[in-house]
Amino acid sequence: MQKIVITTSSFGKENVDILNRLRSMGFSIVLNPYGRALQNNEVLELCKDSCGIIAGTEKLDADTLEYLARSADARNSLKVISRCGTGLDNVDLDAAKLLGINVFNTPDAPTLAVAELTVGLMLDLMRKVSQMDRAIRHGQWGKKMGNLLKGKTVGIIGFGRIGRKVAALLQAFECSLRYYDINEQESGASVQRTGLMNLLETSDIVSVHVSSKKRIIGQHELRIMKKGSWLVNASRGGVVDEHALHEALSSGHLAGAALDVFESEPYTGPLTTLEQVILTPHIGSYAKESRIAMEQEAVENLLKGLGIGTAK
């Protein structure tokens, strides 16, 4: 019986039929027992002698892939990595190619969930919803003046699937939209392409939607941002310098920020002490409908990589 390891911590919780389908096809399914991203030694332990991994965000570097692909039993050596999510920066793609391991991701399913969360975070920041909720829970009844999202200039850094969907949703709020991307993207007449510095200088809200972990917003970029502006990052941890962001918020240069991703997770850093910051535990794709679609697509990709066809 061939072994499939599923390393995402919540796989199948909303639709157990996905797991049952794999079992009915004769696979032995091993689930993540830790409820978090796996450490390297845990990956080696769980994934040894597996033919496929439905992967989360754990690191799959060259040495790990070499170990998993060189099983004594060729039938149970690693042949497929099916990432349940968009990012592939945790997988050494060059090593996988050399070892003949097929690698897939699910880029479409999370798009709307992340985009809706982003707009929700913007609305929360504008109206200070989370701040007042916390105050009431601590016995404080006080109204905080907010702002309208309508008419704000929103700069979107990274204009791929999610960035474009965020722009589409924001059109209903009559926002002035601009984007920065290393490549020119299809945007339509309602979204203007501009340079990064101009976007930072002129945007009321900066929303980050990049696909790599390369640092983009550091101390210099934060200083360039408009005084009293807001920052949202629902893309990758590490693209925003969290310590520099703390300084920009503490000094009052920025009015607020919302982060769903962090350089190190779980996050326990100094941003937790600031009331004008919204912090969520990497829930961008964590909407029931989106998770089911992602998991279904991940299974179909796994079976395709094993030469079996789709799960339908």
C-alpha cells in the first residue's frame, strides 16, 4: 500500500470525503499529528517511504528531498509534492526537478478568500472596529472616530491574481487604485501602474500581495509612506520589516497596520503591544469554501503527478 503524507494541519476537516477518496483508492494516509508546521526532523520521520506529499509551509530543501527520493523501495520513493496553497518558496524546485519529483500548487482557490480578508482588514482599520471591541471587553465604553474607505487612494504592491481581485473588490468603494509590479499586468483603465516610491508617497493605504519573501518594505520605504497612512500585508511574512513597522507606528507616522503573515510564526513580537495594529494568525485562505476547493485541487494534482488521473 502506497503512503501519502498530508502535512497541512487542518486538511479534510471541512470535507472528509476528500480523505476517504484517497483511502478508497488504496493509499495509506498519514496526517500531521502536531497541529502546526513541521520541523525538518519531523518531515523526515513522517514522510519517509511516501510516494507523495500534500504539503503545507514546511521547508522541503535539497537534502530533505534527496533523502525522501532515495528510498530503498523505489515504489515508495517521493514522486510528487502537491502544495495545498499558492507559495512554493518553501520547496527547492531545482532539487525537485533533478530528482524527478513533480511539484504542483493551487494558485486559484485561495484568491477570493485572501482578497476578501484584505478588504475586511482595511475596513477594520478605517473604522477601528477591533480597537473598540477590545476596549468594551475591558470595561471601556468610548467611541473612536474612524474614516471611510470610500475615496481612499489604495496602492497595491504585487498585481497577480490576488492583487487584481483586491482591486476589483475595492472598485465598489470608489477608491483610487494604483499598483506596482515588476512586470506590467493587465489592469484596465481603473487601475494605474506606477513606481514603488510613487505608490508609497501617494497612497492612503498600501496593500502587499507579492509571491516571494524578499524584503520590500523596510525603514526607508516606511518613511516614504504618507504620514497617517495604513499598511496591510496578507502575502508573505518577511516582506515587511516588523521592527521598522513598530517604530513607524509608535512614532505616529503610520496610523495603523494589519498583518496576517509574519517573518516567524507564531508571532509574539512587539506589534502585539500596539492597539492600532490588527494581527491575524495566517488565515488568508482559511475560509471554508476556499479550503475545500484548495484541498480538492491538491488531491487532483497529486494523482495527476502519480499518473493516476484526477480525483473526480
